[in-house]
Amino acid sequence: MKKTCIAFFAMIALTTTLQAQGFRIGIKGGGNMNKIAGQSFNNGFDFSYHLGAFAELDFTKKLGIQPELLWNESSTKPSNFQAIYGSGSLSANFNGQQQVKLDYLSIPVLLRYSILNGLLTLNAGPQYSILLKQDKTILQNSQAAFKSGDFAAVVGAQINLSALRLYARYNIGLQNINDIDNKDKWTNQQIQVGLGIRL
């Protein structure tokens, strides 16, 4: 599944690059306010960060796409995880004060729609994330608690000032990342704010 998704996004990026009227690349980074929605986790957002690279492919003065490759950290705190999974072989060995950190390789492919003579760009599109690392101590038997991939929808806006990019976006997970059972649905939610530089 991972290889298929990566190949699909790579094919889209290559095809659109060959057809694009304008092509730019850059680097970016910023902060994440994220949470895992589900009764096992706290409702509040926790801070983490992201780093990566982007490309801007314009078909017209207003329309284009923006594929990205991001190292994306998500962190949250469990609430009643132990109460739900505290029996039998799925006994949790952390309390509600410990941080759960998930490292993802995120691949958003966003539609770009530019307004105000290119000063403002509206973005929307899908994002597939590959789980690179999770806390293996979440369960005493070292079973993985989270699925290896996540699919999300992304909406946001970007201010373009010469080579500078200022952006904010909201990512909402569309699939259950709970890999233990189906008792509780877990979905990623994330607000991203950051700065990009066109190279």
C-alpha cells in the first residue's frame, strides 16, 4: 500500500511538471498544533513541528498544484487509554501525563488557486502520511498501537511575498488510525503554520 501510494503521487508530480507553465521549488518548516480525536486521548491540541520541501507547478496564472514532502511530527497525551485497554494482553504502561509522539512522512498534493495577482494562494487536496516511528512502549507486549499510514484532507491559504511563503492550513484525518481494535476510532487533526522560502 505504501509503495503504491508513493508511486501514484510521484507519477502525478512528474506528469504535471512536464505540463506546467511555471515551476518553482523551495524549503519550508513550521509548527503543528495537533491532536488525536478519540475518547482515549485528551481533547486539547499539543505543539510539535514539521520540515520539508515543496514545489509549485502553475498551469495558468491562477491554477496549479503544489506537491510537498514533509517530515511531520504529531504529539498528544492519552486520557483514559489505560481504562479502555488496561485488561488482558493490551495493558498500557504509561499514564495520562506521558506524551505520545508519532513521526510521519507526509505527502500532500494540493490544488493551488491564486488571487490578488498571486499575492494569496488558496490550497486544498489530499495528503497521505507514512508512519515512520511510534512509541513502542505504548503497550507492554510491544504491539503497534497505530496504523502504518494515514489519509487526510488539507485546506489552507498561503501569502506569497517574492521568495517568501507564509502559510496556514488545517489537516483532518479521514481514516481510523487505531491498530488495536475497533472499540475507539482515532483520527489525526492538525493545524499547521509555517514559513517557506523559494529557492
